[in-house]
Amino acid sequence: MVREISAGAVIFRRVNGEPIYLLLHYGSGHWDFVKGHIEKGESEIQTVIRETKEETGIDDLKIIDGFKERIKYFFHRGKEIVYKEVIFYLAETKKEKVKLSYEHIGYIWLPYEDAINILTFENAKNVLRKAHKYLSNL
């Protein structure tokens, strides 16, 4: 079995004091957060910053201290079963404009309730629930 570790971020910006969240529409059809493989010699945070810039063009991320959430799942790549872990951070941006990479077919900024409804996978919804609760308690 192949094992992969990635890092990603729940990215938000504030509009009228309220967080709105960035969701990416992946080519395979699902909605999710920015994430990507941790490259050799790279920290999780460095991966988040690099992947965010590559996938969205956003380069002003502020990582919010104290939030870190790990999800684990299996998927098939051809005949192989892949065990995947993704470590998510919470990050704020001031930028609204997104420049998508080839990996994505769309994006949207949404308030919490709408974002929960559009996310495809339950594990992503759980990450957003925890991130939103964390932000609410700051």
C-alpha cells in the first residue's frame, strides 16, 4: 500500500467582520480546500504556503496559531490502494481574487453555512466545523 502525506489550509477572509471560506472545485468534480504533497525537506507550513500560491495565486497567508487538524482516508489510484493523511491549518488572507491552477475548474468564497453545504466530503466538513468553531472562540 502506498502512503501519502499532504498539507492544506482552510483559507478565509473577513467580510464585515465575518469569515468567508475559500473552496476549490477540483477537476474530478468535488469541492475541497487547498492541499498538496509535502515535498522533501519542506515543513507542513511551507507546503501550505507553496500549495496556496500554486493553486490560487494567494501569497499573503497568515497562519492562525493553535489550529491543526489531521484527516486520514483511503482511495484507489488505478489498482493501488493509497492511504492518505492531510494536515490542515487555518489561514487568513486579505486577497479576494484567485488565480486558479490547472488542477481546478472553479472556486467560491462562502460564509460558513453555505460552505458546509457545498463541501463534498464529510471529513472536509468536519475540518471546516472545527476551524469555524476555533475562529469563533478567538
